[in-house]
Amino acid sequence: MLHDGRRIAIFIAGGLYLALVAWLIATNIARIGGSPEVRALLLGYAYWPRFAVALLAGAALGLAGVLMQQVLQNPLAAPETLGVNAGAHLALTIGLLAAPALHAAHPELLAISGAFAAWGLIAAIGWGTRDPTTLILTGFVVSFALGSISSLLMLLNQQYLASMFIWGAGSLVEDGWSGVEQLALRVAAGAIVAAALARPLLILGFGDQQAKSLGLTRLLKPLFLATAVLLSASVAAAVGIIGFVGLAAPHLARVLGAEKLGERLVAAPLCGAGLVLLVDQLIQLLPPERAANLPTGAVTALIGAPMLILLLRRVPRLMLEAGGGIATRLGVGGARRPMTVLAGLGIALVLMLALALLAGRAPQGFGLYPEAFVWRLPRVVAACGAGLGLGVAGCLVQRLFANPMASPEILGIGGGVAMGLIATLLFFAEASAGLQLFGATIGALAVTGAILLLGLDKGFTPERLLLTGIAITALLDASSLLFLALGDPRSGQVLAWLSGSTYWVELDFAVIVLAAGIAGLALSALAIRWLEILPLGAGVATSLGVPLGAARLVVLMLGAVTTAAAALIVGPMSFVGLLAPHLAGLLGLRRAGPQLLGAAMTGAALVVFADWVGRAMFAPTELPAGVLSVLIGSLAAMAAVLGRRAAASA
Amino acid sequence: MIARLLLASLLILLPVPPVAAGEAVPAHAKRIATIDWGMAETLLALGVAPVGVAESAGYRDWVGEPALPSSVAEIGLRATPSLEYLAALKPDAILSTPQFAAIEPVLGKIAPVISLATYTDDLEPYRHAQENTRRLGALIGSEPAAAGLIAATDARIAKFKDTIGATATRPVLVLYFQDDRHAWVFCKGSLFDDVMKRAGLTNAWTADGNFWGFANAGIDQLFAIRDAALLVIEPVPPAVRAKLAQRDGLLSRLPVFQPGNYAILPSVWGFGGLPSAGRFADQLLRHTELFERGHAS
């Protein structure tokens, strides 16, 4: 039961909310100008449909979030974490390019089939996993893989895909009631399913054993999930991506006191609808020419993401403690001859560097074109330095948090780098490379500091880390959208950097990045004993005489600084920091020293390869190394999850 | 993530303040590569085919004329043209615009970069397009051709003014549709606005836009515009065509969208130079009836 004081607070907050929204509605309606007939048309065809679609989209996402979180018993399950948005986006992009007539007539067919395909892919890879975090990680990885394919298509066809920009940012501008009607039908269907089957849904939450004994899992789990995917894909088709509502609304409902599932099934859609409506009415308060630049979906993400970070402390520990066995997995065992493996990796890296420097594609076809060496050298050096740094940083972060999912990207350190860079550019008109690096480092440190603070009282559980990272990534998405909306002339620089192209790198800067990576590696080598011991847990570390606070701080700072330098080249989200330590581990390099060196070389080889593919594959059309790293990295991560499953079942 | 990557590919549309062009370019350069379509069309109109153009397939679809000869090499994306391909073309000069300032230091290692700004924050693209035409004429050593193109484009616009001049008093709204609910409306600072001004027409969209001279608008904003002719530039999204055919939704109830009050123009590059301006002027001349008061609703 709720505490009385809290109940009163919630009532007051609800009253204030209603008063605010009522005032906003009255103000926005009063501002619609023109003759009575025009006002009637604008109200009937634009204002009220937009009002309705905001409520419906928010409610649909809230309901989808509750269903997903309940069925999967996973507080992180949501349309954005389970690939729905990425799948819908890719399908719509392909549809717009290949079948524009179908795209115009039935976007919902494309969005829904794309969403189901993505969900199917995630289910196929993560099938049978008992570990909720693995499922979310799979969703994250599949989303990134599909997202990188979409963005490659966008880069190659941007003039033809202009409408996808609007879609991606989630604009609620409506024309008449047809979109509202379609969405309303689907939301009603979803609500009926949820209401009719609320009891079995509750039982599903007791765990598979009990549900199975009642014969529920086989049929009902897929039914609920399909309903949730359908709901969120319908929203995606109707208005585009409305960031973060599906994830945040159920948590908001819980904080407001909806502790029982039945209450949440009602409260979460209400919270979602209320959130989207509020944001959308606030945007309409702006002068129309500014409002047109602020798509609702991006702004909800900007508000929803920090809210989720604040809510983190209130999210109960629903999930299994998945991280238990990891410390031992990292610490012991490994190749009998790490030196041989490392030598092999070294040779592979050298061959990759030679390939990237000498080979390429010219109008005559693929071949060795050593004369183009001079154009390739800065880019290869920069890619090598960035990959090396990310490999090192990934290794440091994984050992620090004793968590294989922890990586600079997933923790949001990359996002912090991006926001630090944007802030630097906002405050200093002429930011030198050094100043940019400084700003990026501050951003990385701020995020890592926030993670430390959030984790202090409850420990670094995997879900908390993932949730923070996802929230920070969403925050970054939204802030870059708004930075663009401000029309700042330097946004070009930021956006070029976000896609992670080595194109503009000159040799002196490339050498700085390589030096930073090597310095990170060397300094980590000094802390090798700590890195060996930290994954074993606080108790073991203290008993072995490791100054815990100091060790954590040093390792974290080192990881943050190394990430900042590397992310300036490949962008905030490359997956290299996640992947390189895992690949090193797969090769049998499990002890701190060999893993660090192996991850550094693997990371370097990965980014150099991605950069080379980007330059050579569609030459002269170039694709950014960062986006290709995401694609290569996420595909490899999918293979790794599959491999682990195969190993587990064998 | 998706939104961010989408944005990354929007790079091409970002305004960047103008920088001074400069560096020694050989007199009478013959081998010129260009990453900007507006420069490419101007060069072609001056009678010189560039050796390389970025996104040449897009040029053919969006700019169209003057047609790009098949001898012109593709050099990659506008934001990141392939250095290896560019270097292999051994250009005498590379034409760029300030929006690509970030990559000019790199391009400058291949050949002198000439950065010519048409769209700047003084919002006078037509005047800049004239200046740029003169500079390109000087670059290729045929100033008379440049003077000829400037005079011919002025004449194309003047022809409109002479033909209906005094009677063309209705304001005109010019836009590209993004989808059936959003449009880019051309306003002050666009090439089309400058052409209309010189042709004696007024732009119906009076609010400011960005520095390329367009504003994002939801279609509900178009309701404020009552008595104006509408020119929609191709390509028109299929969803818009469907709504117009079925007379469905707010779109078809817009005052400017009443039958006989609007025209759909074949694609003209809204971010180009004098050749695009001339083609737009020719299109205006084909639809004179729209601009006369007393016409339509």
C-alpha cells in the first residue's frame, strides 16, 4: 500500500498536470487564427487529430511496454530495446527505395513486417536464454545492426529518402482522421487482448515453471509479444519513432504507485499518453516556424531519458542476478600459450595494415594501388589508434565492472564523449583539436562518474548498467537532433563525426590518436595487478591489499580518457570496445595482460578493416568507418551470442 | 541511434559560414572536378564538362539539365568524395562550396580548392550565382561565355515580366513536399524567391527560413495562405498525389490546393545556380494564368 503522504503528493502532481495540460490546450486552440470556417477546418483536420494521435501513440507504447516487460519478466523490455523501431525503420527505408507505391499506400504493412522480422531475429538468436540481460543485449545488438544498414542506405540515397528524416524524428503533424482511425483500431485490439487475458498475463509473471504447469507459455507468450510488437509497430507506421515512452511509461506508472499488474495495465498507457500529449502541446506553444523544427518524438526522448535515469533507483530488482559466474570466467583458464596467440594477432594486424595501405579499388577494379598510399596513411593510422584505444578501454571497463556487457559504448561513455564535444563547440567558437579532445574527455568522465554514483548504493548490476547506457544514448540522440534544430553552423562537424568517418583526419591528428591509444595501453600495463584482481569482487580485492577506491578511480579515468580519444575518430557507437575484449577472450586470452594486448590489437584490426571496407567496397562512394564498425561489430556479436548458446547446449 | 545516423546523413544540407577561396589555380583550367551540383550545371552551361562530379546519378535525377555527358567521372558522395579517384583524375582545380569547408584542407592536397558560396546568410543567391558564374568564366578562360549566361538568364526572367508583368499580382507559394504532411517552403534567401522577385512576383511565404532559403512547414501552416498561386516542384511523393486525386484530407482543402490554382513543375534544383534559375523562370512563363488576380477561387 502506498504511504499516505506519497499518495497526497501524487494527487497534487496529477492535479497540476491536468491544470497545465488544460491551460496548454486552451492556449493552443486560442492561437489558431482565421475565419470561423478555417478555424473549424484546422481544428477538425489538424489540431484534434494530432491531439488524438498523441494520446493513442503514447497509450499504445505504454501498453506495449507493460506487455513486453511482464511477459519477458524484464524491466528493460520495450519497443526500442527489442528491435521494433529498428526493424520498422529498415523495412520502411527499403520500401521507400524499392516500392514507393506500396510505401505510400500501406506504410503500416512495411513497418509491421519489419518489426516482426527484427523481433524474430532477436528471438531466434536469444531463444531459450534464461538470462534477461542477454535478451536485451541481443535486442540492442540487432537494433544496431539493422540501424547501421538503414543508415548506409540513407547515406547512399539521401536525396531520395528525405521523408525518412521526419519519420525518424517522430512528427505528430496529422492530416485528417484516417491515421488516427487505423491506430485507434489497433490500440483497441491490443487493449482487448490485454484486458481479456489479464489473468494469464499475471500468471506468466510468476515464472515459466508455474505458467507451464498451467499450459500457458506455448500459446500465450507469443500472443502477448505479438500484440506488443503490433502496437508499437503501428505507432511507428503512423507517426514515426516516439522515443523512450514504451520503456519509461511502465516505470513511471510503478513509481506513481501502480504496483499490481492490473493497475499497471491501466496506468502505463495513461502515463504514456499523458507524457506524449504534454510534450506535444508544449511544442505547439512555440511559434510555428520553430515548432516545425522540433519533432515530438525527439523531444520525448530528451525528457524521457533523464527521467529514466532518475527512476533507476526505484526500479526494483526484478531480474535474475545474471552477472554471477562472470568473474571466474574472466579470471581463470585461457590459452596455454598466450604468446603464440598474441604473435598471431600481431601478424594479422600487420597484414591488415598492409592491405589497408596498399590495396583498394580504382576505376579499373580491385588491386594494389601503392600510389594512393599518401591518401590512405592518415586514415589508417587514425583507425588503428582508435581501434587500439577502444580495445583497451573495453577491456578496462569490463574488468572494472566485472561484467562482460560493460563496454564504453553500452555504458554510454561514447554518448558522453559526443555531448562533451557538442558542448565544447557550443561554448567555444573556434575549438582546436586539443580543446575538442579535452571537452570529449570531460564528457566521458562525467558519464562514468554518473555511473559510479548510480551504482554506489546498489552495486553494478548488469541491468542498471545497461539501463543507464541506453538512457544516455537516447539523450545523445535527442540532443543531436536539437543541436541540428538550432541550426548551428558547426553541426556539420558534429554530425560528420557522429557517423565516424576518418575522411577529414590529417596525419598530425591521427598520430595524436595513435599515441593516446598506446599511452592508454602502457598505463594500463602499470595497473595490471589491479585489473587481474578487480573482477574477483570487492572482498577478494580488499583482502589482497588493493586500495579499492583508488584502483576503481584510476581504471575508470584511464578507460574514459582512452575512449574519448578513440571516439573522436570512430564516433560514439562502434561496438569495438564491446567486441575486442570478447574476441581476445575467445582466442583464449583471459588473463589481464594478454587480454589487454590482444583486445588492443583486435580492436585496431577491426577498425582498420571497417575503414578499408568503407573506402574500397563501393568506391568511389565512401561509407564511414564508424557505421561499418557497428555493422561488422554487431554481426560478430550476434555470432558470439549464437556461439555461446551452441557451446552451452553442447 | 537511428535518429543520430539519420542526422549524420543530413550533413549535406547544413549551412556553414563562407570562407575565402584561394590558392594559385593555373590560368585557364581545363580539368575541373566539382562536388557541388550547382557548380556542375554552371560549368556545363559555360560549355565545359567537368572531369568529375559527386553523386552524378543524383544530378541526373534532381538537376537534369544541362545533361551530364557520360564522359564525366563519378567521384563519390558530395560530403566525402573519394580522394583516390579525385587524385587519379589529376584535376587543375576542385570546386566546392562553404558547406564542405571541413574537408577542404584534405581536398587541397590534391588540387587547389575553389570554394564558391551561393547560399549565405545575406540571402542573395541570385547575385552570388552571377558572381560565381563570372569567376568560373575567368577560371576556364572564357569570360564572354559567363557574360552570355548571365545575360541570357536575366533575359529569361525579363521575358516573364514583359509577357504578363503588370497583371501578375498574386503572391506565389513554392514548395517541395517531403511527405503528405510536411513540406519545404521556399522563402527569402532561396534561388526561386530571387527569381520571382526579379520577375515581379511576390512570395506568399513571408516568414524567415534557414540560410538555404527554405522553411520546414507542417501542412496546417499552409492554411494561413489564402489568396496565392501554388507551385509544387517534382518529385511529388505518391501519398500527396493520392490525396489530391481523391480530394482527401486537409491537404486537398488547402485554399492554395484548389483545382486550377496550382501547378506541378518538373524537377528544378532549388539549391543550384543560374541554369536552375533560368529553368525556373521558363516554368513560370508556362503558368502565367495562375499569377493573375481574379483567377481561380
